[in-house]
Amino acid sequence: MCGDPILRDKRLSGRSKHLSSFFPRCFSLRRLRQLHAQLFLYGLHHSAVFGSRLAHAYFELDAPRHAQHAFDQIHIKTPHSWNTMLSGYFSTHNLADLLHVYKISRARNHRPDTFSLAFGLRACVGFFLFDFGRSIHSEAIRSNLELAEYVAVPLINMYVELGALEDAEKVLRRVPPGIPTVWGLMMKGYLMASFDVKIFELFNQMKEMGGELDQLSAVYLVRACGNNGAGKAGCMLHAICLKKNFLGACIHLQTSLVDMYGKSGMVGSAKKMFDEMPCKDVVSWSSMVASLAQCGRAWESLHVLRDMFDQPLLPNAVTLASALLACSNLGALQQGKSVHAYMVRNNVELDVVSNTALLDMYAKCGSVEVAHKVFAAMPERNVFSWSAMIGGLGMHGMCSRALELFEHMNLAPNSVTFVAVLSACSHSGRVEEGRRYFKSMTEDYKLNPKQEHYTCMVDLLGRAGLLEEAESLIKEMPMESGPSVWGALLGACRIHKQIDKAKQVANKLFVLEPDQRGLAHVLLSNVYAAAEMWDMAKNTRELMSKSDLEKTVGFSTIERFHHVEYGSCSCGDYW
């Protein structure tokens, strides 16, 4: 290569152009290494341009070690070469190496740009490195890049994912409102922290500042509506999404709408939305199965599950937990066993929610001992697991075992647990224990009784003949007494043939439930019948006929369905 320097440079320039043309043809690691060798022969591997291109090509072939070697051979590293390594390690999910390269770049005084800051912040999320993430935030401020869109978005996302909502809010307040993604990320943080009210406040703030609703924000707004049963607001959001043409390509938004309608009790709208979805994933199917099961349409829920097996999708633990809920509501033990069989045959990994649904199904379908075996075998239990087992024992008259289990509970009970405990006392007539636990609920655990707790206590006292005490308890309630409380007292009037009091209670129910007056008339008629006042019972029934009031048709919870197989498994007892 000796001779005229100008001629030599021209030759190198021509050679470099020739070798550059080979990069698009390197579809294998072998070919790329051959090209690397040619660049080495002409000393071009030291160039930042060729070194960066080599590193990028190695990353595309999933060869990060070769990419690092190519990068190390570069004599003078440019911002582009550093960013090539950060991008490559992120794309190949090597976050530890990404952070290592980032730290080296800072140690060598490489000035950060929006690209490097963004990838550094994303790596901090992967390793939950809050302090290091804050140091990157400080670098962004010093470089006057904090409010750049490419930095602000991953910065807010980092704080949201790491649970530092106050820090995320501080950044959001300084970011220009024209960056729509940041609003959605902040809503995501509020949703993760169950601050649903703040999501709606943020939406109003976004509108006041001139921000535009995007798909991400719409998803979290719809989910917040679902969590609060705000079906009317959800419908309005649905209309906005249709107007903005958000639904076509966003399966997450479509699924969120299905879930929102289901949680708001608008099952027809949920089913319509689900049927209109062009593509459905396992989350979509799970949402529909859950919506139907939670709204009392359990048989339809199981039909949707069966339809799912005709798709190239398999249900996951969440889907099957909802199916178990449907079986519980139906008292369908054989169906529940079939779902359990599918779980066992397909090695479905059960979490605490799925196991709780399983034991609840067995308990409500009458297999209490099997439910207890599920409970005993659970590797992890939460407060709902304990509550479900206590409630299962109590509803089958095993009050002593239920209360013993409560005393051995190694978690702080919640309001659901006390419903199970008080219900167990009510089923077994344990008045003193019931009073003690009701008092302990407020004094020892600082839990305010709700309607269902008062209903259990009124039922307990009423069954024991303590109707005056039960009525006094109703009058002492800090909230307006609901139909369930008065219904429990009316049932006690029937047991103890308290005719006059039954009339007073029935009149209250007529006012509280004008759409369910037929049920109150039936209960009152039963009171008369229990007291052998046949004329009064007959008159009450005739009044129902004249007023076109109908009693809801009774049905048994004993399983009345044909055997159904899920997948290739049949039902069976696995305990």
C-alpha cells in the first residue's frame, strides 16, 4: 500500500464502498465473519462506521459477543457506535450488558443523548434499579433533555413500573401536553395502584390542557370504568373510541371494553362486543367467560368455554378459574371435576386465585372434604383462600371446624372472612360466638360492618328467637338498612310465627324493592301458612294474582346437566 498517498486513499475508498455492499447479503453468521475478516485485512474494522455496522449486523444474527468484539475494535467511538450497542443489547434482552455499556460510556465522558438515556431507563425497569434510574433522570436534567419525548416517555414509565407515582407526577407536570403517551402511562400507574378516581381526574386535566385521547389512555380509562361499574361512562368512551377509529387494530381496547361491560352488569353489550371482535386472544375469551360467570349466567359461561376449545387457543389458569366460578354457581360438581381434570392433564400451573376457585367450587358443590384437601395442599394461601374454606365449612353446618380454622388463620382477616364466620355461626345457632366475633370485628380488627355482616347477625338473632334484639340492631345500623337485612328478619318472623311484625317488615320490603314485591308477598304468605292462618295465606296469593305479581320460578342447585368433556380429559376424582 506504499506509493502516492492520494492514490492509496482512493483505493481504500473504493474498497470500502465495495465491502459495504456486502452487508445486506450477510444472512448467516459465517458470511458476516468472512466480511469481518476482509475489513480486518484492510484495517477498516477500526472505523466507527464499519465497526458500528458490524456490531449491528451481529446483533441482528443474535450474536451479541461478536458484536461486542467488533465494538471493542473501534479506535474512536462515536455517539452512534455507543447507541448501536445499547440498542442491540436491548433488542436481544441482554439488559445487564446494556447497563454495563451505559456505565462505561459515562465513565469515558460520552455525553448522553435522548437515545442512550431512553435505553438506560428501560434497563432500570427490567432490574428494578430505582436509584440508578434517578441518576439517569439527573443526567437528563443536566443535559436539558428531560422533556424531550424520547426521554419523557421511558422516564415516566420507569417511575410508574417501579411504583414511584409521585416522581412520575412531577415529570408529567413539566412535560408538554402534546405527548399523548405520557397520559396513558400515568393512568396505567394509577390503575396498578388501584387509584381509579385519579384516572378520571387525570383525564379531565388532560382535556383542560388540550391533550388528545390516544389508544393507551382509552384502554386504562375503560378499565377504570369497569373496576367502578361505571357502565354509562364506559359507553361514552366506547363511542369516542369508535369516532376516533381506535378499535380496529387494538385488541387490548376491545378486550377492555368486553371486561368493562361485564363488570358493569351489561352482559348483552359485552357479548355483542366480543362477537364483533375480528381477532380474539386468550385474554378476550377469558374476559367473556368471567363476565358471564360473574353476572349469574353461568351456563352460558361454560358454553363460551366450550366454544373456545374449537379455536387454536388453550385456556389458561385465569379462564379456568372463571369456569370454576360458573360451576360453583350452578352446583355443577361433575362439570367442576371436568375443569379440574383438564387442569391436571394439561399441567396448568395453579396460582393462589385458581386454587381458591377450585376449593370454593368443591365446597359449594357439597364436596367439603375434597375442598379441604385442596386447601391443605395449597403452597400459598391468601385471605380469600381462608375465607372460602371457612365459608364452605360453615354453610355445611361444620361450625366448630370453621371457627377453629378461623382461630388458626395466619393472616389478618378482612370483611369477607367475617361474613363467612358470622354465616357459620348463623347456620349453627351460635349466638354468643356470633356476638363476640361481630364485636371483635370492629374492636380488634378495626373493620366497619357492612350490610352483609348486619344481615348475618339479624339472621343469627332472628333464628334464635331474639327478634327484638335483631330489630334494635337494624335501627342502630350506620347506613340505610337494605332489603337483605329486612328479608332475614321476615324469615325469622316465619320461623317464630310473629304475624304482626311480619306485616310491618313486609311493608318495608314493598317500599325497598318495588320490582320484587312478588317475593315479599310469597314470604308473607309463608308466614301465614306457618301459623296455619290459611285464609290470610290464600288472600295474599290472590292479591299477587290481581296485581300481576309473579314468584320467581324455583330451581334446584343439584346438578342437572349432561356430562361434558374439556379437551381430551373426562371428569374424575383426583383426591
